[in-house]
Amino acid sequence: MSDIIHLLPDHVANQIAAGEVVQRPASVVKELLENAIDAGATTIKLLIKDAGKTSIQVIDNGTGMSITDARLSFERHSTSKISKAEDLFQIQTKGFRGEALASIAAIAHVELRTKREENEVGTSILIEGSRFIKQEPVAMPTGTSIIVKNLFYNIPARRRFLKSDAVETRHIINELQRVALAHSGITFFMYHNDNEVYHLPESNLKKRIVNIFGKKTNEKLVPIHENTPIVSIDGFVAKPEFAKKKRGEQFFFVNNRFIKTAYLNHAVKMAFEGLISNAQHPTYFLFLEVPTHTVDINIHPTKTEVKFDNEKDLYAIIRASVKHSLGQYSVTPVLDFNRDSSMDTPYKYKNKPISSEPVIKVDRNFNPFQNKDVGSWESLYSEIKDIDIPPTEQDENRDTTDLFSSDASMSKVHTQQLHRKYIVSTIKSGMVFIHQNRAHQRILYEDFLRIMTVGEASSQQLLFPIQLQFDKPDMALLTELQGDLESSGFQFKSLTSEKIIVKGIPPKLKDIEIETIFKELIANQKDEIPNTSFSPVDYIAKVLSKNTAIKTGKTLGQKEQEELVNTLFTCKEPNVSPFGKACFTTITIEEIDKRL
Ligand code: ADP
Ligand code: MG
């Protein structure tokens, strides 16, 4: 018998590749738009007919191609973007696999027209189902136009499986939105059957979002900025009250490339924990910048799935920074203050060694009630007296120093305890009611987090070391936490799966509480959904704060009340307890007026 293995002809190989790269008209749109961006275009037009089933055209004003390059661009594995394997680890362009044009040309009728600046005339090429038909000179402006007609004309099964025009158009619009969001500096036009769908002028990100999703979006957006050596995050989330029933506007971009990631989506969702119901989906537009060597974008032909080196850290940072921004902006506009930006980074990541970047300082003495600028305070004070000023106007540029306005020395807050549960105080816009237990939990939680990550834990020595016994698997769980427990102030004479002897504990803890705490930690450790855990440090801090916080029912002296209030508002997220419950609520003068 003769040999049976032979190399597939190129046009067959291209068709097979096309099966992966081109699932529907929207896939063609994505590839063509990305090529236009890689070519440095500043204006890109997308024209589709019948949901892209009849034709898809992308016109750009980018670099264009030479006559030879135009011809080569349809060959499989032809790309100008990488030349060696190492290049894969520092990709700056959208494309690099060199298979899009070859794949598309294998399953459609394609006409390419392109001209470079330095050439008088351009070149036009016609290809049908990988077959070269003709190439000829053409007069045109610099740039490239590609028309893709009759997609899947030679794969009838594929064509039959296309969805309705409405559905396919939706997919195309989704692609355009993703690309347009990632490149707000580029002007985009989209026409469907000659009707304008989008005209998106060059702008900043916020305006681009508003141009795409409508004017009302503007007031919904909360900005996110975070800088760590592992990742920097920029973008917006929508306030919790605008969360959607349907998973809608959720955009993650990594190094300006749209990606799908259920894992990081979960991180955002967790940041909204307690603020939206489980059935709702947060809206977000988040741009992550990570060093190119820490992310692999070549794990999937359409490059929408990527693999990160340090996924868990990203999860933690994203959750913390979204949470933080929500804390600053969402709960009540009355307490919308400007925080010291040095407190913005989750503690854990502040202390990672940074070689070239400046070290971030935490200002522990930061106190939002301290008035640094007497001049501005005086003017605010006179504003407050002037009752004709509508409060909403003052709300706009509210800053921390004008929150508590009733006293001349701004660091002093007048407080009153209510039912041994709340601390009440007057604020500029009315009154604030602070839940003493939750507020203290918040303060301690952030304290523990800081102590544990900065490594400043002190510990009280027990006169009589405590011996504890749990079943074997539980003991094993605790041994996993040893490092984190020690950095929170626990000291062990022994911590093995055989026996636990505790000889030192974190300061405010009482020895009788230790067993309960360990039980809770074990329970928490068991409950954690694999791979989604924030970090053991986080829940140790939670459990410790819960057990050491001032309880409801405790009478607090004037000093203690003031201290609690003052410290609460130096927290990163003063408005929610570590368990997502509100720490305080406010009543405005208008609300009181309405009742009277
Ligand atoms: P890739 O983008 O992965 O390199 P493609 O098949 O999408 O592969 O494109 C092949 C090559 O054709 C690109 O590397 C680029 O040099 C060229 N090219 C494609 N589209 C354009 C365009 N709109 N303007 C200029 N050059 C283009
Ligand atoms: Mg490409």
C-alpha cells in the first residue's frame, strides 16, 4: 500500500483555520477593525449590508500596503507584526498570527484596495475562496479598504447556521463597541444598510462611553484608578443602583485588548457584594495594563481569552480597588470626600518591592476632619450660615474638611450615643447615624489588614498557653494559615495537625475567644469556593475584627465616641462593615424639612 499522509493544500488548510477564526460576520469585523488599528488609522469606517451576510467593508486611513505586501497579506502565516517566537511575549499589536486575511479570503469574496503615502497609486486585489482573481492599480487616498462579500458562500452549512439579522448585527455592534472603547482616540463610523449606526468622534474614554451608551451614562460612572507593580487599572464602574438584570455592559481590557474572563468578572461582582442582589450584574469598563510577559494572549485563535501569570493577585487588586471606589462614591453623596490618594492601594500590594517605581507612602495621620486650609474653611463656614444656598450646589465639590461643620476646631466632633447602638452627630447637610459595632469592625478590620501585611503585629503573651484540639482535617487547614496567623499577632508553641498550642495572641483579643475564632476560620476556609478566595489574610482580619469590635449595647464615653467617628472616616471604606453592611446613614435637612 502506498503512503497515505500528505500535506493539505493551502486553500483547505485556510478553510480549516477559518473555522476557528471566523465564526460569524462579527468575527470578520473584529479582524478587519484590528488590522486598521494596527495600521495606525485615526479614522475607521465600518459599513455592513444585511448584518454582514451580504457584505462587510472596513475603510481606514492607516499606513496602507505596498503592491507586494498586499498580495502577501493573504498568504497563511503572513504577518508584518512578529518575526520570531520571542516576539510573542511582547506583543504590542492586535494581530500577530497572520491568519485572519488568509482565513477570510478562503471563505468569501474579498476585494482589497490599499495605498501607501509614498505611492502615487494604490493596488486592488480580488480573491475568491483563496483563488487569486486579479490585481490592478487603483486611484485612492492613502489607507486601506477591504470588502468581504458573501461570507461562507462555499460552506453552506456554516451559512445556514447564521442567526437572524438582528442577532448577527448585535454581535457586530458588540465587536465595534469593544474596539471603540479600547481606542477612544480613533474616530469610528458605522453604517448598516446605509443608515448611520454610530459616529464616534475622537475623545477621552468617558466621552466615548457616553457616546456609545447614551447621555444618561455620564452620571452613573465611578472612576477607578489603581497603580501597583503587577497591574494598573483604569476605567469606570457604574454605581450599584444601575446594576442590570441582564449581563450587559461588562468590559475588561488587558493591554487594550478586550478579553472575556469569568474569573475577574467574579472579582468585580464580589466588590459589589452587599450593594447589589445576586441576580444583578454590575456594569463596568475596566482597563488593565500588565507587563506583556505576564500575560499570554495566544491561547485562543480569537485572542479573547488570555492567561495571566498572577491571576490571584489580579483578582484581589481588582476587587479591592473597585470596592474602594464604590466606597468613595456610591453610598451617599453627602459623604463623598476626597481621600488622600496614597491610601488607595490595597495594603498588601503597597509593600511589594518595586524596583523602578517610587515607594507609596501611607499617611497614617490623615484625618478628614482636620482643617489644613483655614482660609477655605472660613469661607465654607460662612456658606453654611447662609441658609439660602441650596445644599445641592455645595454637594458638588464637597471635600473632607467641610463635612463636620458645627465646630470651630474642625477635628472636634459633637456626638451623642443613641440606644447604646448608634452614635449621632450633626454634619453640614444634616445628621449622621453611625452604627457603633459595624464602624468599629471596619476600623479594626483595616487595622488588622495593615498590621498583617506591613508586618507590624504585636502580640500579648498568654500566662497559660492554650491547647486546642480539632479533628485532623481541620487542624491541617489551620496549619495552612500559620504564616498569616502569625503576622496578625498569634504565636504558637506548636501548630501541627497533631496539636495546637497558642502562647501569644493579637492585642485586643481575649483568650476565651480563641477557640471560637479558630472555629470560624476553619469554617471559612472550608466554605471558600476554590480559586475565588480573596486571601486568608482578608478573612482572618474579618474574623478578628468581628470578635474584637465594640458590641451593640456598650455605653461609650464622649472621648470614645469621638475617637470612633474620627477613625472611621480615616478608613479606606468607611461606609460598609467588612461584611458589607452599612456603617452609617445620613438624614438631610431637606428630609427633615419634608417631615415637618
Ligand atoms: P495579522 O494581523 O495577524 O498580522 P492578518 O492576516 O490580519 O494577520 O494581516 C496580515 C498582514 O497584512 C498584517 O500583518 C499587515 O501587515 C497587513 N494588513 C492587514 N490589514 C491591513 C490594513 N488595514 N492596513 C495595513 N496593513 C494591513
Ligand atoms: Mg490581523
